[in-house]
Amino acid sequence: MKCPHCDAKVKLDSKLYFKSFLGRYTCPSCNNKFKLKRGIKYYIWVLIAIAVAFLDSYYVMNFAQTTTFSGVIFASWLVLLFFAFCYIDRKLENNMPTIKVD
């Protein structure tokens, strides 16, 4: 992504991604704040990801109920889903246009 203030290229790494939870990023070059211009495709991606997560979690829980470690299996599954979502989301956000925050 590109800083709208100084036009510096900013790579959205894990530290910057988790540091700006609400979507307001700080440029490391000029220290100005900016945010992403998210389109309808991004919100469709989020809705599809949530639906797939619920559906997959349902199937994992049906499988895990027959085992002794069902809680551990389900917790592991949720951690896996979290990291997969964050990775894909970060890759998508790296290519989004940015806008200034006043």
C-alpha cells in the first residue's frame, strides 16, 4: 500500500496489521495516519469467510464430539482459522488504495 501523504510504499507486515486493529495505519516514513479504502469486494470476502468458518466449525465439532479431546480439537481449529484469516486479509489489504485521515 502507499501512504497518501508522502507516497512512500508501506508494507503491511504482521506488526503493523495487529497494531492498527481499527484500520488506521501510521506511515513509518512521515508518521501521518491513513486508512484503507475498502470496497464492496472486501466486505463480501469477510462475509464469505465468516460463513465458511461457521460451516467448517460445525463439521469439526461433529467430528470432535466422538473423541475425548473435543475441546482441544475445537480450540486448535479456531486458532488455525484465525491465522488463516489474518494472512489472507493482510494480503488483500496490501493491495488496497489508501485515503488520508485528518
